[in-house]
Amino acid sequence: MGFESPQELWIKDIKQEMLECVQRSRILKEIFCFSFLSSLSSSGGGGGILWLLFAIAKWEEIYKVGLE
């Protein structure tokens, strides 16, 4: 049992910050081509995918994670 988080509301409020964070991520730049990351802003952000990528980017930023 549980409930679904209101991701769409959260994304709506901080979408630009999320996009910038995702586009700064070194890890995500290694995994995805830049055009894909840039396309998130023009494609409506992809809701769920943007949320997941934002979580990875924030984890990288907060814990100073990098690729070796």
C-alpha cells in the first residue's frame, strides 16, 4: 500500500532548475548524448524520465560522485 507522489506538480514548479541540474551532470553526459539531455526541455521534459535523471544528477552533486 502507498500513494503516488505528485511528481507532475513538483516538476511544474522547479522544471527549469531540474533541467539545468541534469544538463550539468558529468555522469549523465557520459551515459547520454548531449542532444538527448537538451531535448528534455523542448519535449515537455518527459515527466518521469526527467524526475529520474534529476535524482541521479542531485545524487552526483550532493555526494560529489564522479566517473574515474
